[in-house]
Amino acid sequence: MFMKYAMAFIISMVPLIELRGALPFALLVGIPVIPAYIVCIVGNMVPVPIIFFFARRVLEWGADKKFIGKFFSWCLKKGHKGGEKLQAKAGRGLFLALLLFVGIPLPGTGAWTGTLAASLLDMDFKTSVIAVMLGVLLAGIIMGILSMCGVSLLSESEFIKNLANSFN
């Protein structure tokens, strides 16, 4: 059972997958809803301070490097673009905009991108973390409801049974 929790925790820390992929995985492999929710939220929030304080510096440093430059530049552009969209839509309501940006589970709008955007917009650390945390909680509720519906539909699948049994 520990392996299931560890996998859900690790998956929730992976960029682009985050809680949106970890929570359905956790429920599919048989982790109860509340523990799955907690593990995935904590896992999704672990990288946030690191991203806030170091990602911008690392991306700016690597943007002109030979092998990593294109990827780092792409990440910076994505962060700037996300930040500009947030600022344009939000005006003074940047906190709420960041919360909703992270909380509505669409591709590329999770804690990683939201935190990078907050860092690029020079938002206050505490305000950013609270907005991202509330957004992750919201995304967790949405994904939990959608996942429970999907898991109940898939629970009779042999593939799902084999997946769940592989972690026992």
C-alpha cells in the first residue's frame, strides 16, 4: 500500500501531470478518496517554493545555453504569457485570477505554471503560495469528482484491476 501512496505523491510533483494526473491514478489503484486527496495536494505543493525562488533564475541562466536554451526559453515564454494573461484579465484581482488559473484543471494551468507566472510577475511569496494552494485545493475537488465518476465506470475493467493489483 505504501507504494501506491508514494507513486501518487511523486506523480503529483511532476510538471504538466501534477494533481490532475495523480488523483485519478490514486483512486484507480485503490487509495481512499480523502488520503488520496491529501497526498496529491501535498505532493503538488512541495515544488512550489522551489519554483518561486529558483525557477526564474535557472530559466534565465539557461535560456542562452546550447543544449537547454530552447526548452528554457520556451518555459520562460510560457510563464510570461501566463503571467500576462493573468494580469490582463485580473487587473487588481491578481490573487483570485491566480487561484482560478491554478484551480481550473486545464492543461498547462497547474501549480508549476501558476507559481512561475507569480514569480515572473513579482508577486509576494506568501500571497502567491496561498493563491496556488487554494487553486490546488479547488483543482483537487474538481478532479476528485471527475475521477470518482470515471473510476466507478472503469472499476470493472481488467486493465484497471491489473493496474491496481500490480501495486500490491
